[in-house]
Amino acid sequence: SEPLLTHLVRSLPCLQELHAELVHPHLAAALATALRVQPLILIDLLHSFLGAEGLSALATQLSNDSTMTSLNLEYCDVCSPSQALCSRLPDPAQPLRTHSLRGEPQESLCLSSTRIGPAGSTTRDPNGVLLLGRALQRNTTLTSLCLRACDLSGCLRFLAQGLRHNTKLTSLNLEENSLTSADVVSLCEAIAAHPAMARLDIDPGDLDDAAAAAIASMLANSTTLSSLVLSTFTGSGSTKQHIRASPASARIIISAAQTCASLEELVAHDITGKGCCDVIAALIANRPGIQLD
């Protein structure tokens, strides 16, 4: 409940980390209020149903926060209207049939890798993502942000706007969000000039020419990016699909990796194939210390 969480956070002056699952919008708002009195270094709200309201509350607090360094919202629904989201919240007294990351059914009192919010729903509220982007412009302590599997497809431009003015974030995970080409372009343009970003994890969906060119330009212009992970799959669970890319798109990215002096690791599962061996060989020859997967 909101009173219990607020009391716990405020009554533990030595508390530095909070890990919680199944957090609903009103509870997230209560947590944001409690953080004004008792700041935390790390918050992990895995498998929560924040909705736009809950994310907005956390983003508002983050914009004025001076202690938080890590925020993990992996497998959270952050774009559903809160009213619709709360109407579908599970009864905590009843076991839920969920699926683990490997897809096996299991009985559990918490969600494993499923989200209540409808992925790709036309009824979406991007206001929380917009406020999070604005918070990143002002925040000077957050170094790690995980938004994996948050159904952010079509909303990355709001986050990218904040990244253009952010100077502290070093790690950003956006895997399993089925990003559109426009998402990838706006994100890469922001990362290319970021003064601190060291690791980026994304799934570029259908890797078309525009997205490939944006990733290549980011590699050519970034002076801090040391690890780039292009996910093997888009989606999650039974909806997982291999990334589709033409050999030309893959060649553009791998060739650009040769020009990124800061790059130490490139993970590009399933986007390479026939017609790419020569550029991979050239990358190995020119950057003998780079880690390739």
C-alpha cells in the first residue's frame, strides 16, 4: 500500500536501494513523494504497471534528484493510460499464470516477462516518456537507465530530445521495444553527440537504410561509445522475431565500426550474412582488440 511504502522509505535513513515488482501507478506516485525526503541511489521496478501516471511522477522527481545513479524499469508498462491500466491489474491474492523468460508456464504471485499493458496498443499516453526526456535534461547524477521491453515504439523522439541535453548517462538499454526506423534515427542522432554515453543496447526492428545510416553516423561521430549491442530479437515471448537487415545495411554498420576509435565491443546478432565477410575481416584487421559477437 502507499502508506506502508512511504513509511518504509522514510523510516530507513540508511536505505540506498529499492527493488520492487508489480508497482502500480498510485504506488509509484507515493514512492516519488517519499524520495523527496529519503533519496535513493538505485531504484529497480521490474515488471511493474506504472502507466503514464506512474512514469510521470518518477520523472518529475528525477528532474530534481541529486543522488540517484541507476533506474531500472525493465518490462514495465509506461505508455498505457493509468485508468485503463488499473482496471486490468491482477488480484494479488490470486496466483497468476505467467511465462518465464524462456517461455515455460509457471504459477507465480508476480509477473515474469509479461506486461498488463497491450503492446502496440493504439490507446497510448506518451506523456510519461516526454517528462522522462525533460528530466534527463536536468538530472546530473543518473548514469544507468534501463527501459527494456517498455513498449516505446514510436515514442523515442521524446527521450531523444532529453538525451541531446544530457551529459551524465553512460548506459542506456532499449532492447525489446520494436523500435521504428524513425525511433532509431532520432536516438542515434542524440547519442552521436552525447559526451558520456558508453553503452547502448537497442533492437532496431527492421533495419532499413535510414536506420543503418543513422547507426553508422553515430559510430563515426561518437567519441565515448565503447559497446554497441544490436539485439538478436524484437518483441518478447512467443512474439520474438529475428531482426531483418539487408547485407548492404549490415555492411554500412560494420564498416563504420572501424572508424569509431572508442568502440571496444560490437554485438550484432543475425544482421550479418552473405556479403559481409570482407568488412568483418577488415574490422578485425584494423581493430585487433575489438570484441565481436
